[in-house]
Amino acid sequence: MLKFEETFGEKLGRILGKPYILEIIFALFTICSIFTKTIYLQYTLKLKEPPFTLFNDISTYILLTSVIFILSIVLFTPKRFRGILYITNIITSILLFSDALYGRYYGIPLTIPILYQIGFVDDISQSIFSLLKIKDVVFFIDLPIMGFLIFLLRNKDVKKRRRNILLRSGIIISVILVSVFSFKAKAKDVDRSRHAYERKNIAKDFGSLYFHGFDIYDFAKQRITQNMPLNDEEKHIIREFFKKKEDKKSQYFGKVPDKNLIVIQVEAMQEFVVDLVIEGKEVTPFLNKLKDNSFYFNNIYYQTAGGNTSDAEFMLNTSLYPAVTGAVNYLYPTNDFLTLGKIMKDRGYVSQAFHGYEPSFWNRETVYRNYGYDKFYSVIDFDLDDIRGWAISDKSFFKQSLDISLENEKFFSFLITLSSHHPYGGFSDIDLYTGRFEDTQVGNYLKSMRYVDTAIESLFKELEERGELDNTIIVIYGDHSGLYLDQRTLVEDLLGLDGSIIDWYKIQKVPLWIYTGSQLPGRTIEKVGGQIDILPTILDLMGIDHPYALGTSLLIEGPGSCIKRDGTVIFHDYYYDNAEKRLYHINTNNPVENPTVVEKALDKQKELMVSDIILRKDLLKNNKILEILK
């Protein structure tokens, strides 16, 4: 006979004959809730396109992640897991709802670096009501039901739970392990290389819940590394480098102060296209002429690594080297740097960055705030009136960016082009016949460079028509290689190379123009350098010092050098292959013995060590580096 005071939950548990049936139902309900919200987020952010199915890969990954996440909480909170799960569900619901609002604006779920810098609501507050959807009730509709279940279970007998704790834990651990191994087995064929340049691809492939777990792990790992004190060897490396670093000035120091500044980073432009003639026509006729009234540097090697385009942006803005693996934009997005944007702002300029693609790509929306730019204009800020390649055409991009820039009396504008992005298939209408290379990737690449040339010419004409050309410094450089090893045979045919690997390495250069107006005569400088030297060269002309730049001004007289991220060092006459530990002569491509040059190469490699320490330990934050240099 039933007791009068017996609760409904006790009655139901006894009737069903299962001591933990309601607790199991509660855990399963929580898993289903998290799963449903995460699936909804995938589709509302278009991380996954319709039609929806429970049996596709993303549903499986999200389900397994939800099971691992919820059962791990149950395992480690055996006594109060219902309340903990309820709180967890509330927090997760708020997080996923915030992902939906932020993602509809920026195209990517929230990340810790974004929250760490500023509240995301500040970015989208004026648009927040337009971002809401009635269907977003899915994030919270389950919470009252969970609250009611907790009410039913409030007097659940805990003695039986304690007696069966080992069995219960064993079952939970088994389910978690099966889920983990199932996830890993299914994920082994996923192309994770895509995650390196676009963090959103993690959410696309594995779901937003996994994305947040990875983001927390990655952020914590970097913070732990940064907070560990420097050892004596690291301090010695930093002190010795800056002690030896010469504070040289070129003859052009401060020759063009106070002018507006436009820096153009050209997608995939390599130096060999300059002055290249094919079928009787110049590939870059305007840029060829621009050499006559600009500083033109023809021996600048690109130094990008795992961050590719973003590495070139990083070097331009900081004059530090890229990370040894991965991309600085993801590894150290909240580090403090002395950037070009901050330097120009301190001198009364409005600093702005422009790129015609998604703001989340390469984590730019976070990084550019950290670089001190007043505003980063992405694809969501442009009128897409002309599409070429991935998004807005370079011509329209230049015109709209210039319109925005000229609204300010003094401005620094950093423009990152996009039209000439690999695989160069959108230039069939360009009037440049490439002969035997027609309809090949090499031929299409040359046409893309002709298009870029005409787009840059239109920018110069626009500045001249508005009377601003002579009042503006214009820096133009390439970001990285445009044609890779799979096109080596055709490139060697195009350039008449002999097939030597050293010849191939020698063409891995990017062009660099610095136009200063009519004040200084044009000059071609053959000094060897790298992209890390561009910032010091700009500041040299403007009469500004940068105490922590690892590069040097290319205008300083004397020989130069360049070190690649893999430790390879290039001098004017020599090429030191760090993988082979062998020195080659640039002109003959033959290995040579020269211990003095090898010693210089090994000394040059210390710059990479210095840069890595500055990055890992965030030494420019709160001037920590000054404490070491005392």
C-alpha cells in the first residue's frame, strides 16, 4: 500500500522498477536539448546547408560531442548533477544564442579572444533586433521543462545512488570512451588543413559545441605559455639581440613626413611578373612605369609560413616574424604589438584596414581591433557592385576604400586585395594573350596580374583627379607565392629556368614599390630583404622610430639579407639551405664552402628565436620587454 507522503517521482520510479530511470531521462533530455540547439545553430548560421538530416556527418559529430560533454559533467558531479546540468544548459543556451546573433553579422561563432577584448554586443548593438528570429526560442524553450523535472526529482533517495556509484560511473565512462573513439574514427578523414586559415571551418566540420571546446583549449594553452616566466637563456637571447641591434638611419630618414599613407598588399603577386613580356605584351605595363618615379625593390623574398596571407599582414604591421607553426592571427590574437596602425594613430592619423571578404577570415575582425585600427571594413561594408573572383573586384574595392579614406584629413589605409586569389579562373575576358600558356593556370595567373595592374592604375588616376596623389605615400607589395610546385614545370618554361631547385627558390620573391610623390626621384634598389623590412622602410621615410622592429630599412646603404621561417637565409651572393645545412652561390647554383657566410646565416637565425619569445611571452604587453633590457 502506498504511503500518503510518497512523491510522484518516487511512485514513478518504483512503478518503472528502475532506481535511476528519471535521472537517466534527465541526462538524455539534456543531451537532446544541447544537440537540438547546436544543430539549429549550424543551419541558422549556414554553417550547414539544408536539407537537414539526422544521419549526416555533422549530426553525428554534434551528437557525440553532446554525449561526451553532458556525461562528463554527470560523471564528475554525482551528487548534484541535476542542478549542475541545468545551470550548464542555461549557460550553453546563452552562448549558442549569442553565437547566433554574432554569427549572423560576422559569419562565425563567438571566440574567447573576441569576448576577451570587448563585449560582442558593442559590435552589433545597433543591428541586434534585426538579427533576432522567432525560431530562436529553441535556445530557451526546454529550460522550463528541465526546471519541472528537477522539481519532481527534488526528494530522490541518495542512498541507493551511493551504493551503485561504481556501477553507474563504470557505465558512464564506457559510454564516454565509446563516443570519443567513435568521434576520432569518423573524423580521421576530415581535411583539418582548412582549419588553419579559417577557424569557422572547425564549426562547419564538427559543430559549434566542439568549436567552443577547441577554442577554450587553444586559448588556455596560449595563456599558460605566456604566463610562464622567461628562463635565463631566453632573457640572454633577448638582451644580446637588442644590444647588437644598430639604430641606423638612411639618407632618406624623415624626407616625406606627414603625408597620407596607403599600403596595398596584393594577393599572390610575385616579382617575376614585373617587366615580363609575353606574346609581345607587358603583363604589368603600369607598374613597370611606376618604377621610374618610385623606390622599387626587386630582391624582396616573401617570408610567410602557416598563416600565408595573414602572415604577410602581420609582418607589415609589426615587423615580427610569423609563428613557427600555425597562424599568429589564431595563436596570439590578443597579444600587444607596436603596430603601424597604432603608430599612425598616435600621430593624428585615422587608421583603417580594408578587405573585401568575410571579417572572420584569418580572424581579422579580432586581430585588427588589436592592431589599433579605428575600423576594419570587410565584405559586409562594401557595395558588391562588381564581382571578380571570390568577392568584390579590386577596381571597385579600391574606389570604395578611397572614398572612405578621403573622408579624413589625415589617414593611413591598409588595403588587402582579393581578386587575384588562386586558382585565377575568373580572368578569361582580360586582353592578354598568353600563347602556349593559354587556358593553363600559369596563363590565367598572368591575366590576373594584368587585371591587378589596371586596378592599381585606376587608383592612382582617382587620387590624381582628386588632387591627393602628391600628398600620399603609396606602398605596394605582394603577399606570397602565386604559383606553387605543381606548376613548376610551366613556370620554368615561362621564365627560361634550367630546372635547378635553387633557381626555383630564387624566384620566390615579391615586388615592392614605395611611391612618395614628386619629392624624391625614382630608384631601383637591388638590396636583398624580406617582408619584415617593409614597416621599418616606411617609418624611415616618415621619420619615425620603431624600437622593437626586427626588420631594417631597405633604404640603408649596405648589403641586406633575408631569413625564411624554415631558417633558410639568403644573401646577395649566397643561399644557405637550412634543411640541407649547405651553402650555395646565387649565380652558379653550385654548393660552396664559406664558413664566414655560414656563421652569418646562423647568427641571422637568432632573429627567429627573438620573435618567437616575444610572441609566446607577449613581451610587448605592459612593456615587459623593458624589464629584460634593463
